[in-house]
Amino acid sequence: MYKVLLHNDDYTTMDFVVMILETVFGKNTDEATRIMLNVHNQGQGVAGIYTREIGETKVAVVHRMARKNQFPLKCSLEKVS
């Protein structure tokens, strides 16, 4: 299993991160806001834990949506130890 991580940057808006968490990861608004604050305050936050294939797909979707909206949001996979 793999953690999908969102990484903080100085340009991506908090609202966009919440929208990504709601639409791509199926989080409700409260949970999405909590994860977004982890990203903002701690530098990264766990969006979810998935198989490698699903995680890779979600990372690609996040990067595509971020580019389309002209944000540098970074998303990555990390193996659960």
C-alpha cells in the first residue's frame, strides 16, 4: 500500500487543495480542510492510502488538474512501512 501525499507550496490556494481532496479523494469538507491545514502547517499531508496503481492514477489526476489551473501543487507516493 502507498500513501498519496500533497506537498505545500507558496502558490496553490487553500481552496484549490480542499477542492482536490473533495473531488479526487472523496473527502468531506471537514476532513479536506483538516488535511489541507496539515499540508499548509507541516509541509505535507496524507490524502489517502491506496494500492500502487490507484495511487499513481490519483497523483496523475492531481498534477493534471493543478497544471490546468496553473498551480504548482505537488503530489507524490510513499510506500507504507
